[in-house]
Amino acid sequence: MAIHHAVFETAARAQTAAVTFDAGAEGWVGPSGSGGATTIPTTGGNPGANMRTIFNDFGITFSNSANAAFTGDYTTAASVKISIDIRVENLSFTGTQVSRPFLVELRDTTNPPAGYPWKSVWFLFGSVSLANSSAWRHFSVTFDPNSTTLPAGWGGYGAENAAGAPQLPAGVTFRDVLKGIDSMAFTTLQPGYFFGFTDHTMRIDNVSVTRVLPVIPADLNGDGAVNALDLAVLLSSWGACPPKGACAADLDGNGVIDARDLAALLSNWTV
């Protein structure tokens, strides 16, 4: 009787959360009040629904602190990618079209430093204006959330240096902030800069975060844990596994699923 060996990929797993606004805000909020309003039109997006703001203020911010897919502990991932589409319809100061910075800021509001609403890390995508963003424009950044130093292009907030420039508080690393994100924000308010009252008409769409989870040795079914389900996979594959290395359950790569592979699986047991 032929023995069929189950083969499971153990490559890194990517988890993506995306908001297209076709199902509503899903936790995203924009500015509102005496300066204007934020709405979700069902058309004009990239494509379909989108979040649109008409607002007069120093700057505008779109943020999400209610959707767990965009908050929490980022350090459980091996890498993270954040993406957004943006379109400018008007960005004017005293009637003249201007440019403004556009950045993503990851905020930790728990136990903020004295005199600050939060500590954060932020990445400047670039400047936006009617001239360069009147059509939909895509921005993204990929980073290692476990870096203890600020990756290239990133800044910190929660303290300032001797020159008055924003920085992370003393003793706080990039990874420290990313262990407890309470809010993701896309904003034209770059730390350390100040702008006068500006008329903004802007749309955002297709906001997403992708977390690539690390490979877990002996996670044979790719669910992020090593448990009885993986044990069942190993036992169903017991015996020779030609050619060598063809079976995920051959954890030591010797061409046979045996007691050594069982020991390796049990040593990585998580649940």
C-alpha cells in the first residue's frame, strides 16, 4: 500500500488588514468641528468609497485607535508594511496652493512623557500638493519593528534635543514604542514644524497594514503555533520521505520522519 506524505509550507505568513471604506470607516476618523467635516463618499475613491475631508486648520490627521488590526504589539512580526492612497483636491494657504508633509505616525499614548500627549515614531512619505497629488497617489513603507534604532527615514517624538528638534525620550527605542501602539495616524502635522491655517480638501483610500510573521520551527500547518495539529501532521507523514527535504515534517532534513523529528517538534511546542 502506498504511503502518502502530507507536505505543508512553513514559509513566513503574511497577515494583511485593509480598509477600502466600502464597508464604512472601520475605526478611521478624520477631523471634524468648526473647521469643516470628514465624510465617506461612496464614489470618487481608488476606486469606490473613500474618506474625504474638507477642513481649515494648521494641518489634518486621519487616525485609528479603535481597530485592533492597526494597533497593538507590532514586534510580534518580522516585518511590517503600511500603505495608503491619497488625493489632494485643494491645499491652499491664504488662497495660494502650497505643499505640506504627509507622514504616518505610530503612537503610544500609555504613560506619555511629561508635557506630551504620546510618544511615537513617524515616517515622512514626502510632500503632497495639488500639483503632485491631484490624481491618486500611493505611499508605503516597510520596516523591521524589532529594530532598537530608528530605521532610515524614521523620526521620534516625546522629547526634544538641545536644538529643539523632536526625538524619542531618553532610554526609549523604536522597538519599545512599537510594542504598544494605541493609534495609527496619517497626518500633515510633522513633529517639529508649524504651519498657519490652511484649507485642506483631501481624500484617502486603501489603508492597509501587512504583518509578516516569523517562521516558527515545527509549525507544520502554518497557523502560528506548534500543537496537536502539527503533531498529527508529523505522525501522518511517519517514515521515509524521498526525496530528502521534500516533507515539511522532516525537521532535521535526513529524509526520514522519525523520533528525532518528533523530539524537535516537542521542543518547539507552544500550545
